[in-house]
Amino acid sequence: MHSVDKEIAVLKKGLKEMNIDYSESAINKFSDYLKILYSFEGRLHLISRNDFKRISLKHFLPSLIVLRFLGSEKYACDIGAGAGFPSIPVKILKSEVDFTLFESVKKRAHFLRDLIKQLSLSGIEVIDERAEHYNYKGRKFDLILVRAAGRISYLVKTIDQLIAPEGRAIFYKTMAVADELKQAEKKLHQRNFSMKIEKVFTPLEHIPMTLVVLKKKNDFSSNC
């Protein structure tokens, strides 16, 4: 049996390690999030079978690593949102950010809309189409998060279409990212992107990760 209490204990321990403040209201939302995910086990292939017993460790906490690199972003998007990682955990703890979640698989998009409704989240919408087809109607994004939506070289053009002039795109990657970065170099140069690498570790497990941060050249600030 899955244990919400056990997962929440792991979540709180990880948040403490990362020095992230949280409210009981936020913890209640994470509890509800867990219950909703459990109800979909074996359906939609939202997360791997093994991860249903370690959602906080493998998904909630790694999603939140990005928080210490954020500033005053207002409009954010998540490309290939799937089960809602990393955007929903970030939204729960940083409610002032308006999120757009791109999920082209209709059943998963429906799951996300139902999840958002059940968690009573506002300032968040789901677009059930590919991000490269999005008509942004004059609004671009200060922050673009990409956790498991493909290789950087494949997404450079899409990022360029969506990113605001002062915005950043942050890819969640493993440490084995060197070949992927090399393959993306030419496209990044062609579209005038600067790249910054942040080497981080997952909370509690301390598994090395890489955050790849893209920003238009001449706009790259020292605080990432």
C-alpha cells in the first residue's frame, strides 16, 4: 500500500534540507496531489511503476531544486508537463507565478486540468497542443521549464519562439549531458543563446544533476 504520510514526511525532510519554507496549506495540496496520482496508477503512464512508492524523492523534491534559482518571474510555462512535474510542485510553493502547461497528449491534458481543479490552483492553464504550435497572442514567458520533453537541440527553436526578451529556459538534466550540449551548440549560436550550467544534487539522495539555463546573449545576469 502507498503511504501519503510517509511521502509527506520525506517531502518535509527534503524541504528542510533545501531551506524552503512551506505552509500547511501547501502540504495539504501535496497530500491531495499524491492521492490523485495514486488513483491513476497503471493508467496514462504518468510516472514509472517503481516511482509510485517514491514520488516525493523522485519527482516532488527534484522539481523544486529550481526554486533557489528563481527571481521575480511572472509568466512561466512547462513544456511536456505530463504528470505535472516540475510545474505543479513549483506552483504550489510559488503561487504568484502564472503557469501555462503544454501537454499534447489529450488524456494527460485532461488529467492535468482535473488535477488543477482538485488542488484549487489559480493562475494556471493547460494547452493540449505542442508548444511549438502555441499562439502566444503577444505574451511570451519569463520562465520556461523543461524536465522530460526531449533533447535541447530539438527544442531550441521552440524556446526561441516562447521566451521573453529577459526570460530564461531551464532544462532539468542528468550529469551525462555533455554530448547533448555539444549537439545543441550550433543551434544555440544561430539563435543567439547563452548557456549556463548549474551543477546541483537531488535532495536527500544527493544524486548529481545538471540545470542547463538558456538566455539570449547580452541579457545574461550573474545570478543565473
